[in-house]
Amino acid sequence: MKKQLFSLAFVALLGTASATSALAQQAQLSPTSVMVGGQAMLPSKNIVANAVNSADHTTLVAAVKAAGLVETLQGKGPFTVFAPVNDAFENLPAGTVETLLKPENKATLTKVLTYHVVAGNMTADKIMAAIKAGKGKASLKTVSGGTLMAMMNGPKNVVLVDEAGNVASISTYDVLQSNGVIHVIDKVLMPK
């Protein structure tokens, strides 16, 4: 009988600890927190601090580290980052990611990654307003010096077209950061 009572007390204690941990995590969340890759993206953290927690962006994070862009994306900004998920990298031609991650290809990798970044804080509302003002298209100048074309695909879905004509859909909008905003996309965008 004592063993059963001890077991019940232990289970109750574990439940309380688990609930306390969940409450502590919930306390950090704000109404603007978004779940990405199974983790809450906290608006109080910068782009890199949030991205490293997303299980959906491990390839992107590895590429950012290999390109030496961590410090830049932790900077003041603001930056708008169109962040491809792991599947987007896996769908590139075989060997592309491995080739880009080689030290001798750092300049090319940097160009590809900064092609996914726009200076400023371009929330979904701002992108959609720019598309409307451009009569269906908005040209976004990237940090790499290239251009992305933003268009609507339906009443609420923004798509991006890269300079090669590839189309990426935004799957998660307005992941607010302390130094900008992230929009999750389903394809890797490629500059010319």
C-alpha cells in the first residue's frame, strides 16, 4: 500500500513539474508568437536565436553558419527573411546543398542566402499592399542585389518568383522577431 501511495505521489509531482514547465514556457509566449518547426518563435528574440530552435530550418541554419552570416542576422536590422524549410533544400538537384556548403563556395552560398533577405520589416500586410499598389506585382530588392517578384496566388496567398522563374509559396507569415520578420517558404529561391 505504501508503494502505491508513493507511486501516486511521484506521478502527481511529475505532473505538477510538467505543468509548471509548460506554464513557464507559456508565460514567454506573446500574442504575436508563432509556432515554427515545433517551437514557439518569440518576438523578443532575434532571427538567428529563433531559427536555431526550428526543426524545419536545420539546413538553413547550417548554411547561414557556413556563410558566416550569423552575426549579420543577429544585428539590428530590420530584416525580412524568406526562410526555406528543409524540404525545399532537399528538393534542389542532387549535390547542390553539399556543393554550396563547401568552404570554396562561400561567396556563392552567401549570394543565395542574402537573396532570401530584404532590408526592412516587410510584414504580410505590407507585401500585399505593395502588390496591390503595383497592380498585381511587387518588386522586392534583396540584400544580395537581386530582385524577387511578389504576387498573389488567390485572395490570401503570396508567392515569390525568383530571377530564374521558380515560384515559392509563403506557408507561414509574419513570424515577428526583435530585428525583423520571417516568412516561411516552400522553395529555395535562386538568383541569376
